[in-house]
Amino acid sequence: MEIAFKKIAKESVDFELLGENIKLSGKVLRKTADLVLLKADLVGQISHICDRCGDELDLEINEPLEIFLSDGIYKGEIDDIDVMEFYDGVIDFNEILQSEVESIKSDYHYCSKCKI
């Protein structure tokens, strides 16, 4: 699912994207000429492998997201905000979903028998 940056105004635009056992839903609204704010929830399950024993496990995900989306390279003065850059004038929600899932997977996760 994609939407052009120029189609997003000060009023929010709602979206919902369903992935495999996971849903990204929320709204986007314009903050500046080059920045759009995404406020969303990432809810569902992701299959993963225990980082200790290698057994499969399902991670229950229920994460609120607040990310700024930049039309091109972010040249702002604020360094402590989460900014995702897009370079073709289009916001790709599939890329956002994939990026957030991979970010969660990059952390350490243990199955119930290894948490002890």
C-alpha cells in the first residue's frame, strides 16, 4: 500500500495494512512541508526463533508507533525523533511494516522454557 506525500494534508488520513498475522493501522498527517507524522498500532503475532535454544516461538505484538516520515533526506534540527526517509515522493506502508517487524525480531527473545 502506498500513498503520495503530496496527498497528505493537515487532516489525518486513516490507513490499515494487513500482513501475515500482523496488522498496522492508524493515521498519517502533515507536520511540515517535508514531514508527515505516522501514529499507528502494530498488533498481531510474529514467528521467531528462541535466541537461546533455537525452538520456534510466536511473539505477541501490541506496539504503539509514532514515526516521522520524510519526503527525501531529513535535514531537520531535531536529532532525537524517529524519522524514516522515502526518496520517491511516496510513503510505502509495506516498507514501514517490514521495518518495524525486523526491528522487533532484532531484539533478544526467549521461549518459555529458556526464560527461567
